[in-house]
Amino acid sequence: MKCLLSLALSLSLSAATLSAATVDGLKVHSTATGKGPKTVILVHGWTCDETTWSEQVGVLTKQYRVVTLDLPGHGKSESPKDGKLSMDLFARAIEAVRAEAARAEANGDHVVLVGHSMGTPVVIEYARLYPQHTSALVFVDGIVTLGTGGAGRGRAPDPQAMTGPDGRKNREAMIRGMFSASTTPAEQTKILNMMLAPPESTAVGAMNATFDPTFWKGDVLSMPILGIYADKSAMGNRDYMKTHFPALEYTEVPGTGHFVMLDKPAEFNSLLLGFLQKQKF
């Protein structure tokens, strides 16, 4: 209930749904909130949607224009007819939303992108394709490499385990493994309902996109990056990060699971706001 009330409040603050954005003919659902001169784009993870950020939107819109979206195949956005999802498609969907939001408000040429979980490789791909629009990135317990630790436990999960008679059960078991002692029963219900809503095609397609070895090119990104990770996160490959993201600030939030921003929103929001205030965009 708390999350739903927070989302309703945040979306009531000068919210405007941007229905005009499309990528490859697919409608991309997004919401812009706030009127600040600086734009922050929040990108959800695997089988999630824009409501992932229910505890952030209202806080951020006090200072920034905040854009949330549903990636293709997720939430209220359309899916490709062939079911094929990719980091390239996701990144281009973000750019379509950014460009539409910039036209609507005559700002947003330079943005900070925040990506949770699968959203981290998505914002990495965005920075790769659109460096001219990328001022800084924030990784939220996100995958940064397919090496040990990068996929959470050293190897990618099997997408086919998400299908068939046991597909839903396997998805639910995977999702429950993301919770911590700080994840309240209400938040667990919210996350489960959100992540089990997309069809199997999205669960498989987005997982294939995330762990596609051709995507992982070992980029070195020099822009400012903040990493906010779960307590003792298996995602936080520090050795890789040090060499590939030289301007990275890394922190782990004690007592949190994979959904750091929902487990301890006050701590998360403080870290994010502190980082944003240092950026020029």
C-alpha cells in the first residue's frame, strides 16, 4: 500500500504520459514527471516496469525532471512481433523517449541514466550508442560483465527454465531469491506481481538479450558513474569495475537485497541525490 500511495503521489506531480515515442514501430510507454531543467531517466530491470521506481520519483521531482519508461516487451509498451529483444532495441527505445521528452520541454539534451539490474547493461548500451546525450550513469545492483560475479553467480541462468510447465515456478523462485530481510511483505507482493506479469516470451527474450555474449565488449566508460549495490552483492565485480569504469563511485547498502531502492529507499535516495548534485547536465 505504501508503494502504491507513493507512486500515485509522485505521478500526480506534473506528470505527462508520452504516448508519441516509438521504436521500430512499437509504442513505448513512458511518464515524465516534474519540471526541473535537468533530466534523469530511470530504467527498470528484467521483467519489471516503471513502477520499480515508486519510492524515487516523488523525491527526485523536487529538483529534477524524471522520466520513467517500460522497455519494449514490458509493462504497457509493445513487443516485437517476432519476440526478439536486444540491448540495442532497449537503448533505442530510451532514446526515442528522451527525444520526445526533450521536444515537449525544450530540454533534456544531456541526461543521467539510472539502470537497475538488467537496466545496467541497457544504460551501458545507451552510453555506447548516444555518448552525446549521456552525462553520467548510475548502476543499481546491475550486471557489468559475464565474468565471475558479473552474472550474479559466475554463469548466466538458463532462459529455457523460464518456460514450460515449470516456467512460472522457476521465475518465482528466482525472484524470491532477490529479497532480503528488509523487503517487506507488501514489497515482495509488489515485486512478484510486477515480475510475473510479462509473458514467457519477454522473460526468455530479455534474458537472452542480457546474457548475449556479443553484447559484452569490455567497454571502458570514462563518464561519472555511481554504483549502488546490495549488501555483499554478487553483482559487484570490483576488479572489473576499477579497470573499465575509472570514474566509478561504488557503495553497498547494508541490509539490502537486489531491490536496493525499495528495501531502503531513504538511504538509496540520499546516495542518488548526492551524486546527481555533483553532475553537470
